[in-house]
Amino acid sequence: MFTLRFDMRAPVSAAPRAELYAAAIEMCAWAETRGAIAAVLSEHHGTEDNHLPSPLVLATAIAARTEALRIMLAAVVLPFWDPVRLAEDMSVLDIISNGRVAYAFGLGHRAQEYEHFGIEIGTRGTLADEKLSLLLALLRGEPVRYEGRRIHVTPAGVTPGGPHIMIAGGSAAAAVRAARHGLGFLAQANPAGLKDFYESQCREHGHEPGPAQFPEPDAPTTVFVADDVDKAWGELGPYLLHDAVTAAGYRHGDESVASISRAASVTELREAPGPYRIFTIGEAVEQLRSGRSLPLLPLCGGLPPTLAWPYLEHAVAAVGRANSEGKA
């Protein structure tokens, strides 16, 4: 079992953007019959390395090429979206995917992106709450009266009540936002007491706790599988380092997010038991046999597809071996 995550970073040194997008779609189509359980897409805007700004568009392309693969958009930055248009796009994508697309909504954390959209970052919590309430009402498929106007999103999606939605974040405020609406919680950090707080807030607001995911200590979040780990670090290291340094640059002074590494060199990235790992096939099998999946980022840092495919094939080989040994 493995997941595929795509952020479509494409710095100047990376493969051409058209090749990366085509490869992401092809990898999803290839992997869904080989143990992939989900494709995860993220969102950022105005970045120097061309991070994916429109995850719903890429999700639509992936949904059209696949039949069973789940697709998760995490995190969609809710304050940047018009809730009426977003509800329409989500409903149409729900139809195209036959209900396979889920969402985790967050607030975002880059001041540059709020400037990009002309939104005051200090209003983000209030904006998110207002937009979330309207969005959830619209996704139910019934007409809504809002600020004196009638809004009716048609066609309704195929999922009763609308697509599956979670709230992403690592704070008590994010947990409360999820609990207030009876939504699941995708935690980016796992401070002491946050899980219990989320569950108590759900019950306080009249809901049973929804699905919740909290990061495991020292668990990898970006994995490659190789037959020669030393060679792999030589090939992949600069791309992984770009991803690590760029992601850390978005989180100045924030050490709470599990997927962030503060490594400043490929050597540091390799030696630290952090989020970036290159497993041998045997190590990948052990990861799978322990009940954990392989969180793959096949095109990390704009990795050229010709280099990326063999590592994806090694991961699939590990899945096959784990499955066969489990049946023995």
C-alpha cells in the first residue's frame, strides 16, 4: 500500500513542466492497479519553483484517467477561494470522479500568498469560518439564502451531502473549526493533548469525532525505494534537498510541522532520521509489513520522469513482495 503525492514543484533545474504534469497523471493511472491507495495534491501560489496553484484542475485530469484511485486535496487554502464557484467545481469533480475526491481545507501560512490575492492575512480565520459554513450548505445540493440572495449549486455531486471534507492544521483553533462542523481533522502536528481536545470539542458541538490523522513521531513523509541507496542519494539528493529547503522556508521559526526538515545539505538530509527517506526494497517491505504505507513523492523537486519511474517501480516491487510474504 502506498500513496502518491504531487506538488508539481519545477525549479529552473527541473524537468519541463509539461513533462512533469503528464508524468503525474500517467503515474496515477499506472499505480492504481499496483497498490496505490490515493493521490495527494497540494496548493501554493506565486512560488519561485512553480508549485501547483490549482489542485482541482489536476485532480480532474487524474480522475479522468483513473477508475478507483482516491484523490485527496490537502491542503486547499479556503480563504483564497470563492465558496460558490468552489462548490460548483467540487460538485462537477465529484461527478467526474464518482465520489473519489476528498478535501482538507486549511488557512495557509505564507504572507506572500495573501498579498497575491489581495487579502489581509489577519482576517484569514474569520474568512475561513464564513466561507466554510456557506460551502458546506451549498454542497448539500439545496438552494441557500445568503446575504439576501438565493444561491443554488447545480448539478449536485454524486456523494450525498457533498464530498468528504476535513480540516487541516496543527492548532487548537483548527481542531475547533473541524469539531464545530462535525468534520474530520488532518493534523500537521501532534502536540500533547491535541487529539483529546479535538474529540472533546466534537462532542461539545454535538458530533461524534470524525476521521482524524495525527503524524507519528519520526515517521517519514517523503519516501523513495531503491536497489542501490548510495546511488539513489547521489541522483535524488539535490531534488530532495530543494524540496526540504523550500518547504522549511515557508515555515520560519515553526518547528511543529512533522513534514519539515531543517537540513541544509544532502548529507544532513540523509543522516537525519527525518521526513525524507530512501529505503532499500527490504526496508520498504518491513515498513509495509508493520502496517504502515509508503508515502511516495515521485516527482520531488521537479525530478525528471525518466529518473523517477524506476524508483516508483521499486516501490511497487516492495508492495508485491510484502503481499506475497504475507500470504505465505
